[in-house]
Amino acid sequence: MNGNFNIVKVDSKGRIIVPFHIRDYLGLHEGTEMLVINNEKRELRILPLLENASEVSVIMDDIAGALSAVLEVVSKNSVDIITSLSKTLEKGKTAQWEAIVDIAKCKDIKRLETELRQLKVVRKAKVGKTL
């Protein structure tokens, strides 16, 4: 079926086969890394990772405006967020933000990491290639 959906089976090792016409359309080839996202509704999203995909992990103070300050730095450095998750680690003390980002337009990834670390609300920041 060539519409907006295809039926595939999971094999005994948990693998699925992406139909050829979809692999061809998306430019997928052997070794392409994929991001699998569980949306907590018993659904999965599968996204091919871009060549310029990186991972960002930030531990920050759990206070109002902390995440906003982090996102301002990310935006200022021309980084596009593909997917992210933020959560409180210890209420009123620490929070975490993790993201898969596209750094294709970012001129200096080390500067991004440095600017994140220089924020008063940030305790730890790491930017690096995915997987």
C-alpha cells in the first residue's frame, strides 16, 4: 500500500523493515541512525537522524525561567530542536533538559556549550554527537 501508512511486522529480534519506497523517499540507507520516540499513547514516532544531529544535556536549577534561559542560548546559536524532554529531578532544586538538535546552522558548537555553562542557572551542560 503506497498511501500514508504501511503495515509491517516486528520480527523475533524486535526489528521492523521500512518499505523500500519509504527508504528511497527519505534517502535512508544501511547505517542510517533513527530516533525512536514513545509518545506514551502506545504509539511510536521514528525519525531519521540528520547528519548534523547532536545531543544536548543540561542540569539546571529548578526555578522559574531556567529553561527559558537555556532555550534562549540554544536559539541565539541557530540550533534547531528536533525533540526534547525536560523534567524535575528534585523539586525546587534541580531539573534536567535533554534534546536531540540539528546543528547545521550553528557556527560554533563549543561556543554553544560554553554559553550554556556560563548561565547562572546551569550546573552542567554537555553538547555532543548523538549515539
